[in-house]
Amino acid sequence: MKSYTRMSNEDNRHPFLLVKGLTVEFGGLSALMNVDLEVSEGGIRGIIGPNGAGKTTLFNALTGFVKAAAGEVKYQGEDILGLRPYEIAKKGVIRTFQGGGIFSEMNVLENLMTGYHRLLESSLLEVAFRFRKNKSEAKKIWGKALRLLEALKLKDLAESLAGDLSFGQQRLVELGRALMSDPKLLLLDEPAAGLSSSERDDLIQLLKGIAGGNGIYILLTDHSMDFVMGICDYITVLNYGQVIGEGKPEDIQKNREVIEAYLGHEGESDASGR
């Protein structure tokens, strides 16, 4: 996996990601209202909140899949609000989707290899043609995909059709495909969905290694509070499209407004993140 040289905030004089006053409206209703978010240090940042809090909408706005009504988004000092999704992806902002997005008729290895096309700045068809002409390039990408599959513990399934895998395994394939593009900012929407307890533990170790040793900044949201609390260095909490709390996991667990947003009233015990 490629190593990155992480720039400190003092070096580039800008937060890595700065979101100010971000507002998204659907049919006159606000899905996000004046959301502020700053990511200045590496590691893993969690975005949590009850069902309908605006977590996925935030990811969609950051990656150009929905249009913001107001606000600004600066990535490494550059304003990216209003850019198209593929333009944002070319800058190294890569995401996964809550419902998954694999190519079910391709095998697992082929799915990962498609993630490399951002670096080639070519269409998938052009990439396939280049692979046939440039065997050394194809071998390099093939090797990178295999190394990622080994890290994801999917190497034995490399030749299996992606559509035949379990939902949890498909999520890992999607993660592998995202990592193939050498992201700088990786947004993960429900990465632990469908994973067993042991698979979640493995994913925590994998993502911590990626964020700690490769200079990749990670934003994630997940419904499992055990997963979020076990992996995130810092957490932002949304409720009804607004930020209601920020802090380290231990601080969030004690935040009365956050507790009330999840529990609703005394007696409920399911602090679900969705």
C-alpha cells in the first residue's frame, strides 16, 4: 500500500477539510443546517446520529452527489463545493456507499482493479485496453489488488464472482476498491454493516493501520456504537441536520444532549447510530 507524507496544519496553513455553514434542502426542508466541521489532524473521524440525522446527506454533499443550498467546503485549502463527483474523486476524495456498489458480474479481483482507473485518468474501457497493451502496468495493478485482498482477508475469494459473496464480504470488496485509488480523504458509509464480530475487529485494525501509517484521513459513519467508539479518534454528532456534539469517544458517551438524542426518553436502551 502506498505511503503518504502527511502535511501538518502548519505546513499547508489550511485545515485538511473545512466545512462552514453547510446547508442542504430537499423540497424546502433542511436536511443539513449550518453544519461546521474541521479536520486538521489525521486519524479516524466518526459522524454519528439517530435515523434521519443527516449523516449520509453530509457525505453526499461533501462528494458532490447533492447540491448545497449554502455554505462552503474547502479541501486542502481549495473550494470543492459545486464540483461534480468525478472531479472531487480525482482530487483524492473517495467514498463508499451505504447500499454498496460492486460489479456483481465481475470477480473480486476485477472489482478491485477497477478502482485504479482514477489514477490513470481513463475510462474503464480505456483501462481494459491499456492493460492488454501494457502487461507490466496490468501486473503492477494486479499485484496491488492481491495485496489489498490479503489485508482484507479475501484473497481466497479473488476469483469468485462478487455477486456470490455475503453482504459483509461485498462491503469489504467495496472498501478494497476505494483503497485501490490511493485516497487522501476516505469517506466510509456503514463500513461494518453485515460484518461478523471478528470481521469488525479485523476492520478496526485495518483502518487504524491505514490512517496511522499511510496519511489517509478517514471519515466514517456506522450504526454500531461499539464499532464507532472502538475505532474513532474524534466524533461529531448530528441530530435533525445540526451538530449537537463533538469530542473524543469518552466525551461523547457522557454528553447529555447526545444521550437524549439517541435514547429519546428514560427507559430506552438502544443507542443506535442510524
